[in-house]
Amino acid sequence: MKFTPDLILDSFDALTVDLLKEKGIRYLILDVDNTLIPYEEDVPRPAVLAWLEELKAADIAVSFVTNNHRPRLLKFNEALKYPAFANSCKPFRRNMKKAMRAMGADREHTANMGDQIFTDTLAGRFLGIYTVLVPPIKDKRDPFTRFKRLLERPIKRAYYKKKEKKNNEK
Ligand SMILES: [Mg+2]
């Protein structure tokens, strides 16, 4: 299914250097809000910084692509200075493509990670890169978000079903 992510993890740092190497990923496009930081915060926590350092040490290029506005992204990226793109309107691919270009990335070795199927995962699928989904750090409780999560449910179920089938075949 077009919407199904390639991989679902429990949190951003479950995407380890070892796992990335196993999948042949050298370029990473990261969502910011609710993937790396909750909406209430604007700078990366030490755990995020430590994880990014590990990626850097392993020569894995990183970029940020967010649907949120530029001032928030600039603040988040202030000390990091990675290629970063705001107002991205994911699932549109435009800024994801820009991020790939900025990293010198090719599709085969690029992954994206985000917390939303209908923006992050779909953009990655449209682009033909490896897609990683994580649960939102702290989900909003407004009716629109709850409705979105409801729509995501069967897609997540399809992912786990497929995974189970794969495991049984091993
Ligand atoms: Mg997000």
C-alpha cells in the first residue's frame, strides 16, 4: 500500500547507526515537530543532540524538512546548522527534493523519518525513498488530530500484519 511505511520504530533514536548501515542509508531527512521535539519546545534536547552526533560520526548526512514555519526551524537548527527547509507542505515533495540535493543524496540511500503517515510517510513514498514512522512525542488532542490518528490505524495494522507474515516465512 502506498501509505505503509517501510519501518515503524518506537522513537527517533531507535533508528541507530547500525540499523541505518544495515539498510544502506547514508542520507536522512528528518521531520522536526513531534518527531524530534514536542510542539511546546523549540531547541533540541540532549538526547537528540547525542543521537545526531552519532550519525555525524558515522558519516550519515542529516537534513530537516518541516511543515512548520521558518522562525521555529531556525531556532531549532541554530546550533546544528544542517540543511533545513520550512513551510514544506508535505506530502508535497518539493522541499524533500531540495533537502536531498543539499545533501548530495540519491534515492537508493536516503530515508526520511516522521510521525505522520499522511505527511511524512506519504512524501517519502512519493519520492521513492525508505520511510520510517515514529509515534508523535506528545500528540495533540484536538478533533482533527484525533481523526487523523484514526485514519492512520488501519495503515499501521497493515504494516504489522505484513511484518508478521515476513517473520513467519523466515
Ligand atoms: Mg511531525
